[in-house]
Amino acid sequence: MGIIGWIVVGLVVGALAKLIMPGKDPGGIIVTILIGIVGAILGGFIGKAIFGGGLGGFFDLRTWLLGLVGSLILLGIWRLIAGRRARA
């Protein structure tokens, strides 16, 4: 996938992760894209380690599901880190 594909996947799975995990999140659309992109990469590493296969092509369902799982993990970590800074 090219850089535009990663940005599109990142935006979509980042937004879906925020919909699945409701609550107040620090950051705007840029943070959502970054969480989605890094989450998709994280999901690819997790998929490769557990299932022996990583991300597929842009239209592969595995790419989107692993990206969503990675984004959910990353969003949870982000909330823990940013939440502690806000309380301090």
C-alpha cells in the first residue's frame, strides 16, 4: 500500500476505534489519523506474530480488522498516558 492508502486506512480505523471506545479523547483529526496509522502497523505486527501473516492489500478484510485491533490497543494506551497527564 502507498502512503495515501495508509492515511485512508488510518483515518477510518482510527475513527472506528474512537466510536467503539466512547469517551473524551485528547487530540483531533490529526491524532486520530496517527493513532490509526500506527495502530494498523501495530496490528500488522500482532497478526504476523500470532497468525503468521501480516497486513494484506488495501481491500483485504484482514488489513482492516488488524488495523482496527491495533488502533483500539493504541487508543487505550493513549488514554492511559494522556489521562494521567491531565490529572497531574
